[in-house]
Amino acid sequence: MNLACIPAYNEELTIQDVVKKSLFHVDKVIVCDDGSTDNTAKLAKEAGAIVISQKNQGYGAAITTLFEQARKEDAQIMITIDGDGQHNPDQIPLLIDTIITNNVDVVIGSRFLDDKTKAPGYRKTGIKIITSASNYGTNFKTTDSQSGFRAYSKDAIDAIHPTEQGMSVSTEILQKISRKGLSVAEVPITVSYEGDTSEEHSVSHGVSVLVNTLKYVSIKHPLQFYGIPGIVLIIVGIVIGGIFLDAYLNQQIIFYGSLLASVVIFLLGTILMVTSIILFSMVNLIRDRN
């Protein structure tokens, strides 16, 4: 059974069209209504979807609910597609065929694979920055780590159990895919940003997602993320301390500012170094146990 799974929050203007078009390409459409205050749930049901309603918890929580439902339905392939009309449901077969033909676990519909997407400049730049950080943390070479238009095989559905409640769930899923050794492919998709004027909203979401992405990167590569800055700070602290000692011994001048800066910077570098070693040890211990 192939499912189209749609996380939705206040999408009454577009949800019916997305559901009806998706039904042409899958066996069932499941909508997770994440506490909408409009008629999203009602209209989705009228369009033919199975609707799961929950209190508003965020995009990630809706995705988690959809994964759980896909496991209950014993789905062979699960497609996630946004309910706002930006994705084209008629491209669902492209993702399904890629999973079947190439025997991969996850297919991401990329807005930037052929670089023809006419996305707002701030959005494109932000996504590329987040994708670069995500790729470093997962060792993948994706072009669109934040795309919500994805296909998952049965192995991926069974293996992935997201926990993030917000938009950073897309990055978390890629981390889990990498850790579990699942395969990933990308296919070019088209998107529509017509009527999208949410620049401020997108920027705040982008910053939040980037911060959470860096969290995953720091766990994946603790020595590089914390250790290298720690070594640099220790060296800087020693240099500043040397300048203080030189002035004190040769000129009998006490630069209290240099002394304080040296101690603070050296201690901060030491803390980062210890943090990197502890995280590195914990990550390897967990890997060995798994």
C-alpha cells in the first residue's frame, strides 16, 4: 500500500486540491491536522482523506504522527507532501518510481537539483546554508535537506522515529537515515511560491532550523565542532598571557585587562576541549552498543 501523508495547519484554501490530486497516485491519503483553527480537517475529509486531528504541536509532531500511522497501515511506500499547495502532487509517481527502480530507501524531491526553481532569494540562500550544515553532519551530498516532499520505503518507515516537534525534523530525519545506513536519492521537483509573502516568518524559522541543525552537527563531529575552537582559544589565551608576563617581568607594568582576558579565554578553550572529548567518547560508546 502506498500512502500520501500530509501535515497540515490552517490550510483550508489548498488542502482539498492537494488531497484530490494525491489520491490519483496512491491508495490512501492521510492528513494530520495539527490543531487547525479553520476548516482544514473538514475539507480534507470531504476530499477523501483520512484525517488524524491533534492539538497544535508543530510540523515535526505532525510528521511523527504520520510515520506512526504509516506503520499501522503497513505501508510499503509513504509520501510526505505539504498541504499548502507548493508541491505538485502529480510528481508523486516520480518519487515512487525512483524508490522502486533504484531500490533506495528515501527519495527527496529537491527544489534545487537543476537550479531552475524561482524561489525568493532569502529562502534559497537560507536553505543552502542549512543544507550545507546538514550535509556536514550526515555525510550526504543533498541539495535540499529541508524539502518536505519525500518518499520513504518500508524499511525507512520502520526505522525512522522522529522526535523533533518543529521544522528541524527534516534535518533530524536525515541524521537518522545516515546513522541507520539507509540510502538516499534526489529527484528534481517544481514548487510554487505564489502568494508567499512570509519573509519574516521564514527567516525566524530558518534561524531556528539552522541552530538545531548545528546541534546535530556538533553531536556528529564533536572534536571538530568543539575541539578545534577550543584549541584556538587555548592558544590565544596563552599568547595573551605571554604578553602580560612580558610586560610585568620586563617593564613592571600590570595589564589587568590582559590578565583577565587570558584567564577567561584559556578557561573557555579548556571547557570546549573537555566537552569535545566527553561528547566524542559518549557518541562512540552509543555507536558500539548499537
